[in-house]
Amino acid sequence: MSQKLNRAWLGIFAMGMALSVSFQETWAQESPADFATHVPLSVSGEGPWYRVELPLAVQLSARQTDLSDVRVFNAAGEPQAYALSRANAQADDNPTLTDVKWFPLYDSADATGHAPSVRVQASANGTLVQVQPSTELEVGEEALRGWLLDASAIKAPLQQLILDWTSERDGFQRFSIEASDDLQHWQSWGEGQLARLTFADERVEQHEVSLPGQSARYLRLLWDSPQSAPILTSAQLQSVRSLPLPLTWSHALDGNSVKAGEYTWQLPRGLNVERVQVELSQPNSLAPVILSGRRDSSLPWQPLSSGLLYRLTQNGEDVVQNELQLPGQAIQQLKLTVDERGGGLGAQAPTVKFAVRATQLVFLARGSEPYTLVLGNATVKAANLPLSTLIPDYSPAKLATLGQASVDGGVVTTPAVSTLPAAVGTDWKKFGLWAVLLLGVLFLAAMAFSLLRKPPANP
């Protein structure tokens, strides 16, 4: 009898395990139809790994804030192995701030159509020793056009330029930025803008200028005509060995005017916002502001950033500072408080754009094209792998050489019939599987019970 009983309980265990495995396998077989949003992908370059930067509009289609519901399928509807990267793999590098040498660039006062011609003396390792005008300038004819910065000692991408200058030149400073490795060939790195203003007994200063995150041995700063450059008192360059992914910006977001000088905006969901850009529609706008945020209306407002926003006309051109930098914490509501002594921003709330750090997806292409990115399922579990698992010999350098995938024409489609396993309606397949499992267990338990009650056979 003991052997029969043991066999009965083993049967119960085996049947339970079989039905449990069958249940898990059934629900592990996801298909594109289980997701609300489909995004066609186009691939280029050498595979089998491809990386794609997810636009913010695509990310907002997810039903889970950590993008656990993102998947990639091939033409046959088979899931692809993938990894998510919200920052470069070695983003634990702290920025390094380096003091650099600066050399004046002089030219004649009327020579504003070209860069100053200079004679340069450098050491064997490229460090600048002396920079002089190529021709002698008479006293009173020379003008300080800009500065040459020596970044030859920095062996990492340059992320930010920080300058200070003498107090004789308050107001705005605008200049072009060029980079070179040989002092002969120069590449434009855009423009820089500095400011030192006094407003309502407060001093507002802007010393930092963003750089494109590339390496260069030398930087040339040329001030816009007809102004001459200020006298620098310090020059620093911030560098990082591993750059974070770029920011991705939202579309313009309408807001509400709560009261005079106070505006609010509702974000699509909780997001780690790093920058906010405020529309300044009227010329000659000047607004000291405080930007606050919170996760939802039940929580108190927390100050996130403050600064001076302006759009001023100078020398026939608009000088604009309309961005605020945030700490990157998760928020869903924004509030801007304006000091109206500067004239305010009007009765209607300005539109804003917000920026979050880009998210990159890397997938291992298996099967035939086309590949489709899908999102929009509130119940599925995360299926992404670590990058080091997806790519066995992974390194940041290898990541940059992978093939590229892109959202095909920015198209985002939603299937006409969605079969999302969301918490809407009754999930009959799931209930059926559990019913079969329970009935089987009860049947075998009844058999075991009957064996226990049966009297032992007479010898």
C-alpha cells in the first residue's frame, strides 16, 4: 500500500509540474499582437547586432515607465534578444575639470572678416609656449579679437567650457568656438554665450558653455564684431572619458496660468527631466524664474532650478537664454514662478519643451527583415539582457561599431485590433489552464485518499 500511495503522490506532483510548465510556456510566447504600438525599423551597417536610439515619442508609447514592455520582433513574429542602455556602459566616470592656459589673439581693429593670423611656438608634446601676431601692429591699431586655449594635455572628450573675465565687461559675451589638432585646420564647434547682469539688486552670471563632446588639442574663441574680447581671468575645460547618451527633446507642451506670474504644465507621465526650454515669444523679455516640480498633485512642490530667462535684441540680433537645467529626478508636473519686476511673461502660459536622456536599444538580429519595435503592454515582464551578455566581447568601443537601426520614417502604428493582456475583461485562457490544473490535482488527491481508506488485503 505504501508503494501505491507513493506512486499516487508522484503522479500528483508530475501532473502539477507538467501543467505548470505548460501554463508558463503558453504565456511566454509573446507575439506582436500583444502590444499596442508597432514601430517599423530599418537597419543599416554590419550586423548581427544593431543599435537604435528610441525617440521620446516612442518611449511615451510604453505602458511601463522603465520600458519593461519594449520588444523587437522579426518578420516571422519571433522575438529578438535585446539590451537597453540609458547611459554608456562606463558612465560612472566623474567629469574632470582642468585649468588650461590661454593666449590672446590680436588683430588690427578693422580686420574683422577673418581670424587673426598668428605665429605659434609649441613644445615637442604640443603644449603652447608662445602665440604672437604674424605681423607687427602699431600701438592703438590692435584689437583683442579672442583667445587661444591649450587643451593638449586633456586626452578625453571636451564637454564644457568655463570662463571668467574682468568686471569691466559686464553684459553679454558672444563668440564663435573652433577646434583644431594642428593649429592649421579648424572645425566649427558652434557659438558660446556668456552673461554678467545686475537685476533687482542681484547679480546674475553665466560662465558655462556646452561643447559637443569631442576631443581637440586647441580651441579658438573669436568674439563677434564689432565688440572686442574681454580680458580673461580663468579658463577651464570639463572632460569625461565616457559621454552620456544625448538628450532627446519633446514637442511643445501647453500649460496653464494659475495666477499672475505662475504657470504649470502636466507631463505625459513621470520622467527624469534634465532640461526645460521655455518659449519667449516676445522680444526684450526678461524674467528671473524659479522652476519647481513634483510627481503628482498630492505632493508638495520642490524647487528644481532657478535662473534668468531673457530674449534681448543686441546689435540687431536676438540674444536668447531660455533653458533651465534640472537634476534629472522623476517628475510629472512643473511650475514656473516668475519675478514680474522684469515685466513677466504675459497672462497666457508659455509653451515648454523638456528633455530626457536618450535610451538606446541593442538587439541581436535573428531571422528575416523587416524588424518591428513594439511597446504598450502593462502586464509583461522585462525581457532585456545585460549588454555584456548580449555581446560576449562587449566594450564601449565595440558598441560604436555596431550596425544602426532607426525608426522607419518616424512612423508609429497602432494595430486595429489589440489583444493586450491588460486588466480589462476576463482572461478565459488563463482561467481555463488553472481550472485544468486544479481539477487534475483534485482527481489524483481523491485517488490517493481512496487508497488510504482501502483495507489492506488479507494474506
